[in-house]
Amino acid sequence: MAKISPMMAVPVVVFAGFIGLAVIGMFREDPESLPSARIGQLAPPVVLTEFVGKTVFDDATLRDGKVKIVNYWASWCAPCRIEHPNLQALQDEGIDIYGINYKDQQGNAASFLDELGDPYTAIGRDEKGRMALDWGVYGVPETYVIDGNGKILLRHAGPLTERVIEKTLRPALAEASGQ
């Protein structure tokens, strides 16, 4: 009888592993969402430079007892332009939104807000993107829901569409508010 090498099983095991990962990925709650290691943790330190003519915020602001949204954006970001009316609508509802202008030029960012409106309660600049690295930002726009103690409850990568607001953002805001 011929002897079978155990090495012949390696391709079968590797293939089975890939199939297992594919099945897990297909049946995730939201297969398009990017995972975040920051969910459930305190927001990293806020280290921003001033956005001329605007109120800046800091760590204490994120831990002031109120639920809030933190939004990373840039004037050069096309999806940021798409989500901007939705941010304005949320601000019109009385939701506090704190903006972080990411790797942008002050003049371009100011023109963006002059043209589209300013939905931000306070805003600062992350000129070199160092704070974004600490927060785990993949790119802009990215939005976080922060509870009153400064804990990150939700991270959404991509523009806030009406669908995302209704299915993802509002439930997180309600949970953070204890509703």
C-alpha cells in the first residue's frame, strides 16, 4: 500500500480556512463596515490647531456629559461635500457636531464652509493627520458618536447618507442618550 505524506493535507486545510473566512465575512451584520478597535474605549486625546474664526474644542469637551458627533472632513474630499447637507440637517435638529478638518489648507476649508454652511458646534484642524492616526481614521469623511463620558460608541467610515443616519447613526445616538 502506498504511503500518503501529511504534506498533502496542507493545501486542503488552507483552502478550508479560506472558505471559512469567506463564509464568516458574508454573514457579518454589515459586510461593508470597517471594524474599529476604538469602539467602547475613551476617545484618544484631542490635539488640534485653531481653525481661524471658529471655536476650537478639546478633551474636556468630549467628556462634558453630552452626547455628540465628531466628524473628520476636508475641502478636497468629494464625499464630504455629499454628506454636508445631512450634517447641516443634524445640526438643525440640535445635535452637537464637532468638526476636525483633516490635512487641509485653512483657506480652502474656510471657503468650503462659507459655500455650504457650517454645521459644527466647534472645529479644529488636524493639519498633519497625527490625531487621525490615534483615532484610527482610514480616510475622510469619518464620523464618531461619543457618549457624555468621552467613550466612542460608533465609528462610520464614509459619507453620512440619509440611510446611514436612520439605520446606524440615530440608534447609536439614542443608545448614548439612554432612550
